[in-house]
Amino acid sequence: MADSAREGILQRDKETYAIVPKTPMGILNPEILEKVAAVAKKYNIPIVKITSAQRLALVGIKKDDVEKVWEDLGLEVGYPVGACLHYVQSCPGTAVCKLGQRDSLAMAQKLDDLLSNTALPAKTKVGVSGCPLNCGEGFVRDIGLFGKKDNGWTVIVGGNSGLNARIGNVLAENLSDEEAFDLIKSFAEYYNANAKSRERLYRFVPRIGIDEIKKALSI
Ligand code: SF4
């Protein structure tokens, strides 16, 4: 998986490749920006795109340059393909947003660390928000969370924003940071054990039924 993602994605022109470095929650810093700018100039990369997943795509790289770009960047691969965690997007939450009620960035980083090292049967996208306004789009992600100051986290599963758009189902509410983390860990294990090959959560959740999933997870 790591190797194929590192090889890049062949583009429409059938000649050049796109790569996606890992930038969890879309957080950048001067060092990352300087590296991206340097490789874009050095290798004449025509497009640097901020994707809907809060990631950077470097597009239009010549095949022979792909590995050299990775070496110059020194960043992890962002896994834009395959059965694994693709990304955890997050709103800024209490770090900066005046409406924030929970620390969405901290929760998103913990979930990124967890799910990056968890076996998953299909592409999985996660959205975390620091208040019920849901700027992190968790209702239309495979797994979503949003926080409330006094009532903790709400966990949502089975949403999708693509061709098969679906609003996710609420799995549990009023969870502490630890309870939400532990539930998502258990849910991911349950999903991996019971899903068909490559079965996305927007198909898995309605097939099994949210009540059955709750029962299996003792909710
Ligand atoms: S979801 Fe709430 S906390 Fe997050 S950016 Fe939107 S308004 Fe702010």
C-alpha cells in the first residue's frame, strides 16, 4: 500500500503523476510550505491543489521525478488510494474558533494516529467538528464526530458525500474524549471483522442496521 501510494496517481494525460503528502487536519507550517514551494519550482510541478480532504496534491509530476520529489519533501505519504484511512479532516474547534466547544484538532490527531494503524476493509474518511455546526462534515463521512461543551461527543457512522450520498447514523452521544476514542476503536474493529471486502461504511451500516451495530457494541 505504501509503495503504490508513493508511486503516485497517473493523471488524465497518461504521462504525469499526482502525489499526496500527509498533512493531518490540513495543518501546515512554514517548513512544509517552503518544501512544497521548493519542489514545485525545482521539478516544474504545474499544479499544487488543496483538496476537499484538507490535503495537498502535487499534480503533473514526471514519472522519473516522483521519487525525487518525495525525497526532497521528506513528508509521509497521504494514502489517497486503497482500503485504509484516507484522511481525518477537522475544523479548528476550540484552538481558535470562537464558537468551538470541544478540541476537535486534538481529537482528530488522536483518531488519525489510531486509524492509520488499524486494519480497515475499505476506504475510510473521518470528519471531526468542535461544535454542532459541523464544519468538519462528519454527517457525510464514514465516521464523524462533533462536540458539545456540556454533553461531550456525538459519534456518527455511515455517511458519504459522493455519488451515493448518505447522511450518517448517530451511533452514540454524550461521550467523553476517552469514551469517544474507545468507541471508535471498537467500532473500527467490528467493521473490519464484519464487512465484505471493500465495503464502504455507507453500505455496511444500512446493511447491518444501526440498532444491530449498537447492540454488538453494547451501546
Ligand atoms: S464546527 Fe463549530 S467549532 Fe468547528 S469551525 Fe464550525 S463553528 Fe467553529
